[in-house]
Amino acid sequence: MIITISLPAFSARNLYVVKSDLSETIYNTTDIDSITFDDPQIDDNYIISLHDGENVASFNVSELNKIYLGPYFDEDDINNNEFGTTYTFTYKSSSVTVFPTPTEGITVEQNGTNIVVRSELEGINYVLKSSMYRTGSFKLYSAHKSQLTLNGINLGSSNGSAINIQTGKRTFVVIADGTQNYITDSAVYPVETEYSEDQKAAIFSEGELIFSGKGSLNVSSLAKHGIASDDYVSIYDGNIVVSNAVKDGLKSKQKFVMKGGSLNITALDDGLDCTEGYIKIYDGDINITSADKGLVASYDSADVVANFEVFDPSVNTNITINGGTMSITTGVNASIDEQKAHGIQTSSDVIINSGIININTNVVNKSDGINCNGSFVVNGGSITIEANDDCYPIPIFNAGTLSCDGAIYVP
């Protein structure tokens, strides 16, 4: 008889398997699909197996000392990841030098200053640098998670995204300490067809984008979003400025998490939009100036059906603020018929536990300070709101509840 335990999704932790001789093997719980116990029919050699897809690690229970879960392991923290091999791409006026010469498992295609990297290797750090502004682009296909270090790069694309990560794996974008980096897309993108790859932003990734580092990054989009991911975006550190975006300043799909650093956005559409997930702010400074909504978790049944997709009511679109400072101004440079440029909007709950929040939506008609279809809960922090319409939800417009133990100031 085999007993199978399927592991639910939970925060990454280390699973320690300790043998009788005290030797230890460590597994990340996010890599384990299930655990099976094989009940022996002949002897007492019970077998426990850890399954990761087709990979199986099996242990004889009689040879084990113990199995235990370690503390929380943050797999998105750059310090918990190793990228031991570095390739440096130095952009020049008409070419790019690559050092060292790529080895087996990684290829670099060059068309002037446009670079395409295809990698099957693990643990690679791709460093981009230039001495001044260069026209060019960087595209990456990788079978594994990667580090992308911006080490004083000033790069502007002439044909779509300047940085295009065509992999569903995590990309750790490290803004090198003390550096100034500038990324710009083109004003015109290639014509899209059913076979086209996504190019949704000046910096775009099919997978997760995780920002850290002590440097500065300035992103300007002349045609689309500033920064976008078809998975999720996390910011741990760094001074990130989206100085101009024709569409959203930052667009994330599954979630947006901020744990530190600063994020300044100027956008002609929404400031920060999470389309199919939640927004959680732990710390850091956010400053949004937008024509349309400021901070929005925009998953909506009508929009999903309009895109011929299936609506998933289990999607969590809560907006939770646990700390930091936030300033949101909407309606700036809005079109004359623009309406409902809410400061914070979600179809679910807005939960504010701490932090200093300032919202101004005075410019555009029918613009609420905070608009939510769930509960509006204030457990702490300080909130100042100036709105053209409702400052925050009242029972007639709020399908949930209003609970306030913090400070809300309405001039």
C-alpha cells in the first residue's frame, strides 16, 4: 500500500532529511509535489519518497533520524540564490563585447547592438553596462532562473522592448550599488501577429521580476507600459523611477509585493496595476502620478469574459498595506472625458495596518480616494484623502464592511 500526501501551496521553507549518521539533505518545499509512504508487504523497510515531477528521492525510514521543516525560506531574496558564473555585455556605439566568451550551453546572437541570449545553464549572472547612451536591446531565453545586473547601462531600443525576458523562470534584476541606469523602449513596436512574442513594456518578462540593489533605475516607455511581467513583480530594494509611461507605469499579473526601496511612477494610464492577483506593501516609498487610477488590483469578471477567458472567483485581489509611505495623485494629464480615476481600487478588500498614505483624486469626475467592493479595514497608519467623489467606501457603495481603528483625515 502506498500513502500519498499532496502538499498545498505555502510559503517556501526548507525540509531537512537527517539520516542516522546525522548526514543531512535539504529540500525546498516549493520543489516537492508530494510525499509517499510505501507500506512494505514483506519486511519492515518502509520507504518515504519525495516527488518533484519525474524526480524522486527515496529513503528507508529505518535509516532516518528525523525529518523536519526549517524556518521560512524566502526564495525571492537574492541572498538565498547563487549565480556563480558572470557574463558581461558592454554596449558600444555599433557593437557589444561579451566577456568571457560563451561556453557550451549558452549562445549569444548579435545584430549590431541587439543581443539575444539562449541559455541552458544554471546560475548565470548577465551584467549590462555602457559608458553612455546606446541604441540596442537585450533578449534572454533561459531554461533556469537568472540574475540580470544593471551596472550603469543606458539603453534605448529602436524596435520594441529594450529588455525582453522570454522565460517563465525568475529573473533577479540587481541594480548595482551606486549606479545610474536608464532603459527606454521605442515609440513604435513591431506589428503583432498570432505568432508574435509578447513585448508589453520597456522592461518585460514572461516570468517573475524581482528587483534589488542600491542603485537607481530610470525607465521610460514611449509606447507601452514601463515595467511589466506576465507573472509577478517584487521590489526588495533600489530606487526605481518610471519617469514616463504611455500605458501603465508598472503592470504585474499574479501579484505585486514591495518590501523596500522606492518606486516613483508617472503614467498616462494606471500607475500600478495588478491584473490577476493581490498587492501587498510591507515597506518602502511609493509615489504615483497617473492620468487614470493609481494603485489597482483590476481582476474583474466583465473584463475576463470580454477577453474570452474563464473568470476564477478564487483569485485574491486584496490590497494590503503594512507599512511604508505612499503618495497617489490621479487625473494628471487626463483626457477631457476621463472619469473614475480612483486612488486605490480593488474588487476585494483594502486592508491598511500601518504606513502613511496620501491620496488626491480631485481632478477627474467621479474619482474616489479608495474604492473597493469588499471590506475597507484600517488597523493603523495615517491616511489623508482629497477626492472628487467619495473619499472612501460608505455602506451604500461598499459590498463589505467598514472598520477603522487608524486615522483617516479628509480635508
